[in-house]
Amino acid sequence: MNDLRSNAFAVGGWPLVYVLSDEKKLHAYIGETTDALSRMGTHLKHDEKKLLTAVHLITSEYFNKSATLDVESLLIKYMAADGKYSLLNGNLGLSDHNYYQRDDLYEKVFRDVWDALISCGVASKTLNHIDNSDVFKYSPYKSLSFDQRQGLLTILYELLNPEVRNVVIEGGAGTGKSVLAIFLFKLLSKGDRQIDLRDFADDEAEIQSLIDDFKNNNPNPSMALVVPMTSFRTTLKKAFKHVSGLSPKMVISPAELAKQHYDIVLVDESHRLRKRKNLGAYFGTFDKSCEALGMDKYACSEVDWVCQQSDKAVFFYDKGQSIKPSDADSSVFDRLKTAKGSVTHKLLSQFRVKAGQPYVEFIDALLNCRLDHGERFSDKNYEFEFFESLGDMVDVIKGKEIETGLSRIVAGYSWPWTSKKDNEAFDIEIDGVSLRWNSTNTDWINKKDSYKEVGCIHTTQGYDLNYAGIIFGQEIRYDKVSESIVIDKTNYFDRTGSQGIKGPEELKQYIINIYRTVMLRGIRGTFVYACDPGLQEYLKQYIPTYSRKIVAQDNNVESLVLYENAVPLVDLQAAAGEFSDLQNVQHESLVPVPDGVILKEGMFACRVMGESMNRVIPNGAVCLFQQDQGGSRNGKTVLVECVDGVDAETGSRYTIKVYESFKVEDEEGWRHSRIELSPNSDDESFNPIILNDDEVLSYRVVGEFVCVI
């Protein structure tokens, strides 16, 4: 408290954000205040918060009340996903509002705040990495939209209504059903502490009042989140693992309902609940579960399991995402929605796709041939293009993966999965392009190098992508005579997706649903290629055609001017540890630097090989570095010379890692206790280099990473 009293921001009534943390139990709490001394005094009286031993004040002369509320909310979202601490915050009261200079100034302020937190060890992962993580996307620490809050209020009122047993929340792809389901689950969980000290907005106060009523009636509710798809269920288990009060065991498969009756069951992606048809290896599990529940296996579906094994059930449902004959019939949900004791609420707002609801409606009309001739969709915030060359689309997706991450190719099930048994074989070969299907069914989106493979509906449904490249296979064609989409069943290789189909129109509807679903995966853009010539011509009428951006090559080396538009390219295999004489390099050693990059003397470039930094630097990328400036390097990516050895991955004397220094104070002042040089890779087999005492002398920081060029 004495340190606080000496802080001008803390004693001056200045709006600030604070983080309370404890390194033993790894708990943390995030708040904002204009009276830091009083607020800390209040926390010292709280049973849980008084055990938090460290206080980190986040202050700025730019802060105002709106800014601190925003920074506080962002910190809660990102620190929850960062995973170092379990947060004691409830998930109500998160702000998401516009204010003066929010984008122009405060976005940079927050990035500076986050970098400072990484540097002092309060956070560990970069913002870009967290943005692309499923733990972040499916965190309960989200700011709900007006539409989602209305859905939340509807559910809470009905959970308190003894006359209601089932709530159906309907919404198309990208309307935020999964986020709402997880947000609700944390609110209702007995582990949610709800110890925020803020004054809630009116609707949040109403929600808090309903939650209090619910918990008074249900102090220890037994709850489960049912997720039918194995891959997505695995992903949500990972997300629950990092949230205080939640556990991966709370996310279950439909078959696990046979083991226990629950007070409340939430079902995400409930359109993928199954009936006894085309189940393949799942037939045995389905039959055993029906027997355990005392149900007729031929007459029931997993929807019935949910209703029987819960006092209250909430179904998050989208008829348009039913993609297989094994999915429970829409008539089952129609009966559920109209049954006594059931209520329905619709979500309408589009959150995933930046182009919003107009894009969703356009895709629906496009796939059902309802567009006016020549009608095109364009949005300055969304990249939507048709590709005449599959090779071009593959190259663009690879570029987007380097640029933003989470960029994947997805195709209709129009090729057999040959590589499943022969991992040297290719499954998809088109015009000289050879590709393989997804090498795993589980969490493929997040698998290393998955951008080099092709996913299907089963590995992408439920997930967000930044960019999606869609291949329309030979099973879907366009007939000019009838002016309609037609299906060629002989080219559809999803065995469990086609058996038992009553007629061609039923199969067509499933396949249309598949392509609609995958075309709504891309947050920033969707790219399209079609195998069928007729379908190519049809799609080109309505989707802007990609034009390869050819950059003129300037072979005149004299046009490259050192530190004006180019920097020296250093060969790390041949470098002898001397970076001080870069002014004297020859022109043939220069590489151009993109416009907009501010160059300084002493900067240089080198090609980075290996996968140990692949979250930031792709294998083989040419990167720009500035010479080491001294000062704090914590949290920065640096180029380090190994004076007495070589990097095991590349065989070079140089390695690129994230620098972290740990210091202790003794009679002589501050000194390094150890230095860690850490990888930043999706491959967890890479270990940090830990340097103690004299080992530090064997390594020399040569440069600081600026960007990939």
C-alpha cells in the first residue's frame, strides 16, 4: 500500500486498470478504478482477492473512463486466453462500445500495454497468436451483442419458469450460438464466483438478478455441454481447461448422457445430434445407449436422450447445417419446438463474417439459384473471389496463412480418402496441383501444416477461419438447360453421407448445406474454385474473378539503394559473427524492402530456416532485423549468435528465439539470474535454451526482429 501511495496516478483520482495476481496458485483478478487506494483496501477484505500477492497498475496520461473500461475488458478476454492465470472475474460487465479515438489511439495503447505485460511476465503469448486461438474464440469472457443478450435473457427467464423444459435457440452459421452457449454455461456454473465490484448496466443488472435467483434455487446444479462432433468437442474441452470454475469433463458426447441425469444440459451444434441411420462404427454405441436409457433404438434420436436426461435443456440449432442422413430429422426439432413446455428464440445478427448478413443471404441465394442475372456481391471489408486456377488459390491461401494464420482449403467430399491408408498418396489432383485430405479428424484446423492439406465439412464445421478456400468438387454441377444446381451421386464419396437417401433432392439439400456451411467459415474472406466447367461459368457471373497481381521485376540492381529501399542480405550459414560493417556490402547482396517500412542504418535481412518460430516466421522466410539497441529485450524476438556452438535445428551458429531475462538483486545491484531463449512454434517438441551465469557469455544478441519481408 505504501508503494501505491507514492504513485501519482493511484492517489490523484486518475482512471487506471490493475491486475492482482498470485504466482503460487496462478490466480488473477482484473479491474479498473479511479480510486486505487480505496479499491485495494476493499480487495484486502475479500476472502479470495486478499490472497493475491502482486499488484500491477496500468496507467497512461491518455486514459479516460471509457478507455479504462475498454482496456479492462480486453485484458480479461486476452489474459483468460493467454492461460497463465485462472481469472477470478465473472463474465458479466465486459464493455464493448465506441468512444473518441478508440481505433486511432487506444488500439495501439492496448498493444503497448500487452507488450509491457509480456515483458514483466504477467502475460506470455502474443496478441496475434491469441487472436487465432480457439481458447480465445470460445472463451466465456466475451462481450455479448444486443441480439445475444436478448437470447441470454430469454434462456434465463425460461430456466426459472417451472412450466418450461426445453429452449431452442435458432441461428445461422456465425450468429454466435457457441459463444452464447459457453457464456451461459459459465454464468450458471457453480464455480463462477461472480465477484465483480462494478455497477452493472441495466440489462446486465437484470441478468445478474436472474442468475442470483437461479443459484438460490439451484446452489449446485449438475450441468453438461453436449457437443456431437468429436473434433469440435475436443476443441471446446481445451477452451474449458483454461477457465477458472470450468473443467473439460463438463464437455461431453451425446452417448455420455446415458451415464448421468443432469439438472441442465446445453447442446451446441444440436443439428448434428443423430438418429439410427448411416452411423458406421457408431451403431454399437448408439444401441447400447438406447438400451441403457430404456428407449426404442429404431424410434428415438439423440434429441430424445437429451430431453430424458435433463430437467432443463437448451438446444442451439441451425436447420441449414444438417449435412448427413444420420443427423436427426428437422421434423424432430419441429415437434420439439411446438411441444408443451418448449420455447424458441432466434438469433439474427452475423458475427463471424465481416461482410455480415448480406453475404449470408447472397450465399444462400447463390447456391439455390435465386440471384438476378449479373448480380454480384462485393464488400470493401471482405475478400470474395472466384479462381480460374486452383494453383493460384492454393498459393493465395498459403500467403494468407503467413499473413494472418487460420487460412485453410476446404473441399466437398468428391474424392476418396486414399492417403488415409497410404500417406505418400495424393487424394486430389487437378491441373497439376496435388493435394491430400486432412491427415487427422481431430482438431485438424489447429494441426501443424494443415494449411497444406484439404479439410472437409467434418473437420471444419463449428470452427472459425480467417480465410477459406473452397473447392467445389465433381459431385456438384450446374445444368444450363434447367438453370439449376444438380448432383452427381457417383462422385460423392462420403459413404455415411449418401447411404439411405430417399431421393436425389434429399442428397442435393445435404450437399447444398455442406457448401453453405463451409462458405460461412471465413472471417476475412472466401475464395472459390469449381471443377465443373458449367459451375465455373455460373459462379463467375456472380463472384468477382481473381486476377493475379503481377509485380514487375526490376533487374537493374543499381535501383536498389542501401537503407533507402533495400538492406543487406546476410547468409547466416556463412556469417562469421561480424555485423558491424554492413555499409560496405555489394549491391548483389541487397534485398528490396516493401513500401512503408522505415529503414535505419544497420538494418539487415536474413533467410530464417526451420519451424522453431513458425507462429511468427514461416520456414524459409526472409526477415528484416535491426541491430541490437541494448536495453530491455524481454518478450522480443531476437537473432542470437551461438559463439561456442551451432543451433541444432539449422546447423548454423545463429538462432532466432524470444528473449526473456530474469534478474535478481544482490549487494552489487541487479544481475541476470538466467536468460531464456524460447521458441514460438506450433511444434511443442522445441525446447527453450536456458542460460545460467557463465553460459550467458556463449551467446550474443546480434539483432532484433522487425518483420517478415
